[in-house]
Amino acid sequence: MAMDMDMGTTTTSSSMMDMATSTAMSSSSTSTSSSMDMSDMSDMSMNYYLTKNYDNYPVLFKQLTASSAAGAFGIFVFIFFLAFALRGLFFLSAYLEQKVFHNYTNSVLIQEIDNCACGPSESDEKEGGSKSSSTFGNSNVAIVLKKTMFPGLSELGKDAVRLVIAFVAAMFGYALMLATMSFVLPYFFAACLGIAFGEVFFNRLSIVLEINKNSSMCGSLH
């Protein structure tokens, strides 16, 4: 009987020791993982000023990091062409509005004025202004709302194209903002150079194709 009690006591104490050991091991592993997480967080602290340090600093995505000069140059090229493409989207919007959709209401058109031609008299201008104001005042609001809300299938198709271009342009723009907010100097200059080169290139293309770049989304850029 005494041997049974001793064996039961020994078994209970050994099980308690095993539980204590497993608890200690789990707590130690938890503390180790938390300390590793804290060390990772300290290593990946955010930049608050422009710096040349790009080593393993994520840009836009967690995996988009550079551990060498070649990797940093690759991210530089990526941001550069992202900014260049953003300027190209503004040009594309202006091209579609003027050359494809033939919409000149959002464009700043420059027309040659013949100084020798006789312009309208002041009385005609006053009469025209009064007529236009009275016409605008008597316009049917329901017709305006109908044309705005229900423009037709063709106009809805154009609006769908405008929506896609505007969405992609906004996505590229915010991506560039986040890239420059990394405060990594090479990435900051990549965004600035991409926008500058895109402005010069697409401005020249606008001159060749006779596209007014101040129309549509391009006007909001300035």
C-alpha cells in the first residue's frame, strides 16, 4: 500500500514537472519571438528625413526592397517609368478628348483674331449678353439633368474610358506619393525625373500632334 502511494506521488510530481517545463519553454519561445519582432521593428524604423540609406527598406510592397546598388537602381528605374507613365496618361486623356471624342468644351482653344475685321458693336454685345442670360435663365432644368444623368450609350462608353484612365492615373499618382514618402533620396529623384522627362516628351508630342495639353485631366495637374 505504501509503495502504491509512493508511485502515485512520484507520477503526479513528474507530470507536474513536465507541465512546468513545457510552460517555461512556451513562455521562453514567446519572449524570444517577441524580442525578434521588436528587433525587426527597430531595424525597419521609418525615415523622417531624406537619406541615402536604401538597405532593405520596403517601397510600396513589403518584398520590394534593395540590398545592393543594383537593386536600388532597379527600383529607381521602376519609379521613373511610373512617373513617366503618369504624365503619359494625362496626354492620353487630352488626345482622346480632342482627336477621338472631338470634345473641345474642356479645352483652352487659341484662335487667331483678325485685327482688321470689324468686331461687334457695344450695343450688339449688350444685346447678345442680355439674350444669353435670359435664355440661360429660361432653360429647362429637367433637360439639363436628363442630359447629365442619361447621356446615351455612346457618351456612357466615353465616360467608361475616362473612368478607367482617371482610376489608373490616381493609382499611379498615389503610388508615387508613397514612394517619395519613403524619404530615400534615389527614389525621390526618380519620381521627380520621371515627371520632368515625361513633361518634356509629351509636351513635344502634343506640339507635333497639335494636342492642347491643358484639356481634361491635364488641366487639373496644373
